[in-house]
Amino acid sequence: MRRNLFLLMLAAALVVFAGSAQAKGKPPGHGHGKGKGHGSMSVFATGFNNPRGLTFGPDGNLYVAEGGLGGTHSSADDNCPQAHGAAAPYFGSENDPVLGGRISKVTPDGTVSTVVDALPSSQTSPALGNLVSGVSSVAFIGNQLYGLLAGAGCSHGVPDVPNGVFSVGAGGTWSLIANLSAFQAANPVANPDDDDFEPDGTWYSMAAYKHNLYPMDSNHGELDKVTPAGAISRVVDISAKVGHVVPTALVHHGVWYIGNLGLFGPPDGDVPNEHVYKLRPNGRITVRASGLEQVLGLAYRGGKLYALEMSTTPGGPTPGTGAIVRVRAGHPAETIASGLVFPTGMTIGRDGAFYVSEQGFGFGAGEGRIVKITTGHGHH
């Protein structure tokens, strides 16, 4: 049986990791000063709970999606379809200011404050290391902030809130604008992976483009469009074009580019074999670059494409091997920074630096952080 649900695959590495670096402050190969690539790395902000996607707002502050800390309500207690495989039962929380998902704001001097909290959060079964999801991505249209819920839905032990896109209001309020759980149920993809199927999806990335939002689900393999009014439509069924590749990372630069996590275990082989795909306007998907591994982020800087690799070891994740690489068609990936510990999201600042969510899976409360990586490759 293939074990390739996005969250599930981290379990083996985290079990090994749990007793070592997690309890101590300093991860391997890390800290201030020169990284192994071209970059110098410093800790920009700390105190996050499973930090994921990042974006800079029009106000110049950095906004961070946080998965939260899970919950205690078992999905097995609710009468609804459950996740396939060993991920179930999930344990979820809603309206919980301690355990819940969050969006945080970081000022340019590294000061962290909460924008909105008590959002849904959930975790896989203990057998799979209680891996958490909650808010996975953030994006702006103009001055309006939006978030993507990945840890919600009845199959995740959050029966009252579906996965979807929400808008953030004044004073820490939020409202769901698009019910992606219902959309997926009504519009199944062609080639879902039955072994590890998630009824509510595993929504990982969302980008804003031309006044619309584009959430992508790694478990079903789909890219959808959500308008500010909440209308949902399918952009492309990725599973129908390239099969179950676990698409995780998304960036728009003329056209959409999509990076994938790939499979774990023996099906992954022993060489880096993940891709960056180009989605053409006619719906055709072609390979823009290959030879990557476990991609969780994509970003353009100065016309050059960069990918964030959660880990560079084929077959499964290894702590401390995360990297940022420059991606070029027909060339091997060029390492810009290495030694990252389970990085989960990446964006570029106005200063041209890379900002990366790190320690984004399997760490305790407040142990996630944002690192800033400066390189000698120029600014925007």
C-alpha cells in the first residue's frame, strides 16, 4: 500500500527526531552567520505554532499562517466520511485560542503579534505522530487579508467548520467565504489516491492573482479559483494530467508554476525526482524543471525561480537537510541556502531576502520560527 498522504509521510522522520533536536533549542547546521550555500542566515522571528505559508502585506509587515496545535475532538465521534489509511482518526479543535490555528503579523524589526486566532486546527492519529494542520496559507487582494483552512472539516474532527478560504476582518474576526470541502465532494478529481484519500483535502498553498484567489490541494491534486465573493471553480485537475504527485507549491509569473512534494518510501526511488510544472493557459501541464525533492515553496526574485525543499533526501524527510535552490530548465538545481530544519513556506521581502518558515512540522508550542536568508544575488 502506498503511503503518500502529505502529512502522513513525515511520521517516520519525526519519530526519530522527537527525542533529539526537538527538546533542545539548536537544530543541526544552523544559527547566525554563513550558510552552506551563498547565503547568510539569521532568525527573524520566533514563537510560532507549526508555521506554514508566508506573505508580505501592503503595510510592509510579514503575515504568517500557523497550523496551531491540533485538538482533542475525535473525528471518529462524528458521522461523516473519514480519512483513508492510518491518518484517521483526526483530533480537532475549533474556537480554541490556545490550540487553534492562527495568523500572525511580524513587523520589520521582528516583533510578532496575533492578527486572528482560535481558528480550526487538527492532527493525525497518534500512530502518525499527531501531525498538525490548521491555517496553511495567507494572501492579500489589495488591503484585504485572506487565509486558507487545511485542518478543518468533519474528517479532521472539526464538524462545524469546513476547509475553505476565509477573509479576515477587524479586531481578530474572520468569516468563511468559500467552502472547499463541499466543492471537492461535488467535484471529485479523476485520479485521487484511494489509499490516503482525505475527504476534506490537504490544502497547502494559495496565491492571489488579478483580484482572485487560487487555492491548491495536494491530496486530491487540484488547483481552484475563488473570487472575493466566494464563487469556486476548477482551474485544473492536476491528478488527471500527471497522476498523484502531491502538488504543494504555487507561484504565478506570466503563467502558473507548480512544485510537488512527491511520494515517500520506496516509490520515491533514491534520486531527487520531483518537478516544477508549468501550467499553460490551454490547461496543458509541462515540466519546467526536474531533479528536485520535497518542494513546499516557490518564489520568483529578479526573474529567477527559486524552490524551497523541505528535505533533500529521496525516500523521506531528514531534519536539517532543507534547502533553497535556484531552478533553471536544463540545469541542475543550484543550492542557495541549506541546513534548514523542516521548512514549510517561503516568500521574498522588499529587501530581496528570502523569508522561510522553519521547524514547521512536529515541533512543540512556540518552537516554529522564521529565518531570513540574504544572498549575494541582488535585489528586485
